Amino acid sequence: MRYLNTKHEKNSAKITGLIILILLLLLFVVGPPYLETPEEYGVAVNFGDIPQENPASSEAIDTKEEFQEAEAEEVEEEIEEAQAEEEVVEEDVVEEDVVDEEALEAAAEEAAEAAAAEAAAAEEAAEAAAAEEAAAAEAAAAEKLLAQQAEEALKIKNEKEAKEAKEKLEKLEREAKEAKEKAAKAAAEKKAAEAKEKAEKAAAEKKAAEAKAAAEKVAAEKAAAAKKAAAKKAAEAKAAAAKKAADKAKAAKAAADAKAAADAKAAAAAAAKKGSGGSEEVAFALIENVPIYPGCEGGDNAAKKKCMSGKIKAFLGEKFNTDLASDLGLKGILDIKIFFKIDQTGRVVSIRAKAPHPDLVAEAKRVTGLLPKMKPGKQQGKAVTVPYYLPIKFKAPD
């Protein structure tokens, strides 16, 4: 390790050496008197300004022990130089014959004063060195503190950056996970939609097949029903023809009976005319002036009768609920007989009906009650009540 590189170190070493030299010189003043004072004793020492030690220098003494070792080595060198000078002085003293005691004493006093000044300067230099060492220690501590602070700041910065990087990585991982879950969910939904569509398609195909089978079955049943209905219709037509023939015979008989009854009634009416001057109820077949249905005003009495019968049949056929028979489960030709009277005011009263079912009877009465008001029939110019009979036949819907 190198020592005494700085100016302060060198000055300190010089001061110490000079102090030792002065002490050695003082030891020799007790010898024989000298005539002249050696020039070496009158030399003034200028120590100069004490430089401040640079704590940041790479060549500065690191510890106090190293400084002391360097100082000791310098002292040894100074002692060697002093011994060499002492030998020179002794040689000079031997050559001098007479020494001035008073001059020697003055020189000694000056040397003592110089030594005291040098001692004070050395003390001040030592204090300055101690202050410099303290300043160097403080500077080192400050540098160490700054280094620690810089290290802590760097550590905090690195931790912060690491934390931010970790958070960023976690965010990216979270986003990737969410994207993956979203993609999986979309794929599952798509798969479910495809499965649902496939199931719906299969169900639709199955339903179409079932509908087709049902349609074929209905068509077969309808064809069988149509065949059966045709057979039944043929049978019913045959029965209707037979019944028509029977009804015709019966009608002929009824006409004969009616004629006989009319003749009897006419005779009774003639008799009544002679006795009481008229009757309140006259049969439709015997009435002189038939009741007039609205719209049947023209023509003779026979035309009015025909028009009235046609109008009443059309009205009842239009208003009658033919679906009632299907609701009741009735089939085939239905025969309904309606009886009512047209009173002296032209209103329809005393309605009666006969039918295969009570509901048909009620429907016949309801419809008959809807007939409009007519002009009353007249017998011998007087309004009378006229009974009316109307048979209705219709085929129940299949």
C-alpha cells in the first residue's frame, strides 16, 4: 500500500520530523559554546494551508492505523536525516575554535520558541487531521447512506416494476382465461343450438310422418265413411221413396177426409151463418179470405195460400238451427210437425210441435215464434182465428 501521497500527509510528516530535529538540536546546546549560530537553527518553517482531504480519492489512506504507520516511517526517515545533519554540525563545531555562549543561548531560546510554535502548529495540524478524519467518516457515512438509499430506491423500483409486470401478466392470463371460457361457452351454445335444431328437425319429421299417417288414416276412414254414407243414403233414398209413396197415399186419403170435413164444416158454417152470423175460428182450407203473409198481397185466395205456405217454409228453413241435430247425435231424415194459430189480430199463437227430440221441439217453437205479424184471415168479412199445420223434413248433417 502506498503512503504519503497527499500534500497534507507530506506536510504532517515534515512537521513531525522537524519537531524531532529541534528536540535533538536542543540536546546538543549543552555542549561547548559556539562562536556562531548554525544557519540551520534560523530557518523559518512555513507549513502553508492545510488541504482538505478528499474522501472520494481512490488513493486516500483508508484507516487511522495505516496513517500512523506511514507517520512512523516518516519520523524514522526524519531521524536519519537529523542524525546525518548532527554529524555535519559536529564536524562544523570541531572546526570552530571559539563559541559565543550568549549567541548560543539566544539561538537556543529562538529554537525553543520555534519548537513551541511548531508544537502548536503540530497540535493544530493534528486537530485538523482529526477534523478531516471525522469529515471523511461523515462523508463515508453519507456516501454509505446515499448508497443504501439508492439501493433501497432501486429495490423499491424493481419491486414496483416486478409487481406491475406480475399484475400485467395476471391480467393477461385472466383475459386469456376469460376469452377461453367465452369461446368454450360459445362453442357449447352452438353445439346445444345444433343439437336443439337437430332434435326439432327430428321432431318435425316425426310429426310430419305422424300427420301423414293420420291423414292417410283419416282419408281411409273418410273413404269408408263415404262408402258407408253412400250405401246409407241409397237405403234412405229408397226408404224415402217408399215413404213418399205412402205419404202420397196418406195425403190422398187425408185430402179426401179433409174434403169431407170441409164439406161438413161448410155445412156447419152455413148453419152457423144462419143462426149466429159467423164463427171465431175457421180452418185454413175453408177460410174465405186467407191470412196474408207480408209480400203475398197479390192474387186470388188460392195464390195467397200458396205464397203464404212458401214464405213460411222458407222463413223456418232459414232460421232453424240444422246443426242441432248433429250436436244431438241424430242422423238421417228428421220429420218435424208444427201447429200454430193466426189470431184475429194476425199474430202467431198457440204454437205446438212434434219432433224426434225435445230440443228439436223447442227449436221449432222458437223459430215459429219469430214469424212476422200477418193480416188476419176473414170469414164473411169478420176477422177470425185460423189454425195452421206445417210439416218440416230435413236431413241431419253427417
